[in-house]
Amino acid sequence: MTTRALLTAALLGITTLSGCDLPRGAAINTQVLREQNAENPSFAVVPVSRANTTELAEWPSTGRQSQTGWIGATRGPASPVIRTGDSIEIAIWDSQENSLLTAPEQKTAQMPRTTVSANGSVFLPYAGEVVIRGLTPERAREAVQQALGQVLADAQVQLSHTPGRQNAADLVSGVRNPGSIPLADRNTSILSLIAQGGGIAPDLTNPVVRLIRNGKTYQISAEKLFANGDYNTLLRGGDKVVIESDRRRFTALGATGSEELVAFPQEDLTAIEALALIGGLQDTRANPKGVLVLREYAAEALRADGSGPAMEDVVFTFDLTTADGLFAARNFHINPDDTVLATESPVTSARTILGLLGTSVGVANTLSQ
């Protein structure tokens, strides 16, 4: 066979291979998007530009969101409220000579520490059960003194209060020293509680703070909590605070610096930040005109008036070779469970074909010698 015949056969083989798509590590942009021209496409394609980023930001959220509602901060009373399980110490001063509680040489009687019962009361000698649950320590002292006044007219009462389990908040995890912390008053804030626990553990990634109260969970990122005093909510007895790393993730695929499941390192993440986080685009493989973000919307999020997605599966496209595309990527926010896909440049396939052609020519030259 002549050299010309060998070259012809090689070119025919290469053409056949290229028509059947050469093996690649990432998809070609046109391959992914060709379905938009189908009669019944299975997903929508939305080019992202500076002109529509504000509109797209108003579309319904997807994935696991970090912010799920929070309780605003309000100033509370400085005095605590007595609850079931709290401990009470009572000292009774009585100057009467024939006192029922004190010996002749004594003027005070110290009662043993007692716990507020399930019905909210404490027992006093000669006075019986006195309900003090729901009262401040000062109001409780007045109630005890009034009850004793029926049998000890000149008695004076001193009362001290120690919070119990129902008057404490639990720091469950995410701090240096977790545990149950008594609430000194009704003005104890969540930041104060975290500080008493030694601060947030340094090994957490974009920590999220969860407050569990009465069976309901409130959540906020530590970044937002620390940045705005309006979020520094006051605690109640029985509150539980859980701090852990942000569970939100997005997937990086294609011709990027890495292909992996990536945690959100901050509360808000833009497309350009996501690319930087995964090592950017591979210079020798990626197509900067074909950066895609794949997202799934719930059926109830679909809109026919253009104010939301028209289909459940949406592919957002970016052209990073233009200033408009770069600014759009800076303003477009990645949602949890998104997939960031860098498609492969068509030049990569051309280089592969040229490499095969060079190999074929070399083989032909060897055989012709």
C-alpha cells in the first residue's frame, strides 16, 4: 500500500472517530445544550447575563437552605422567674421572745435548701404550701413573708434562688465546653451563652447555629448571627443550642481543578467564587464559553409568567470570555445541591485528531521506507 493510501485510510478512520465523539473527560457545551432545540426538550436553558441576574435571584430557592427562620432580639427583664426544679434557700428573722421557729438565744432560722415542686410550691413550717412558680425571687420572698405573717407577725424573710434544669439552656455541641448553663436572668442572650461555652469550635466549616425551643427549630449561620445584633435573641429555660458545620453542598464536575462534592465555606456563594473554590477552569481542557450550572426546581416552583422557572430542570449558561459574563457570574448565587459543570473545549478534540493524524503520518512514513 502506498503512503497516500495509508494517509487516506488514516484520515477516514479519524473522521469516523470524530463523528462518533472521541472519549473525553468532560462534555462538550454543544452536546449538553443541543436538546434546547428539540421539539420537546426535557430541560430549560437560561443564558445568564448582567441584565437578568436580579430577576433570577427572585426565583424560588432550591436545595437545603441555611436560613430557616430566626427569633429577633428583644430586651428582657433583668430578674429571673422561678420554675419547677429551681432551688430555694430561705432565712427567717423573728425577734419575738416566744418565736415558733427560733430558740431564745437566736433571732434567725435557716431553712434547708428546698426544690420547687411539680405544682410550683415550697413547704413552709406553720404556713404550709406556698406557690412561687412564675414569680421573680423578690415577689416569691414577699409571698413567703405574707404566708408566714399569719403565724409570725414580725417575721422577715430573706430568699435566695438557684436556677434548676428548667431554668437553664443546654449547649449541646459545637463549642469548646458544652453543657447545661443556668440562666441568671431573662436577659441572657445566645451570644452570651456561646461565650460561656468557650466560643465556637475552630474546626467547624461555616458554622450554623440551631435553637430548639418548644419542639421547633430555628436556624441561622454564625456569620449572620455575629454580624447583626438584631439576631442576638434572648434565651428561655429549656432552650437547646446546637452548633455544627454547614451541611450544604454543591457538586463540581467537568474540566475544573477538581471533581468533588464541595461544602459551602460561607453563607452566600456566587458562581465565580464557586469556580475559584474548586481550582478554576483547566487551561488545556475547559471551554470558558461553556460553564454551566445545573439546578432542579420543585414542581410547585414553576411559573408560566416568566417570574420563575418554566421547567423543573434548568441549565444556566455562562460565557466567561466577556465582561458581561464575568460580572454575571459574580452576581449569580449558587444554591445547595447545584452542579457546576465546566464543559470541554472543542479545541481539545481538534488536538486529539491532530495527534492521531500525526501518529498516522509517522506510521505511513515508516512503512514507506
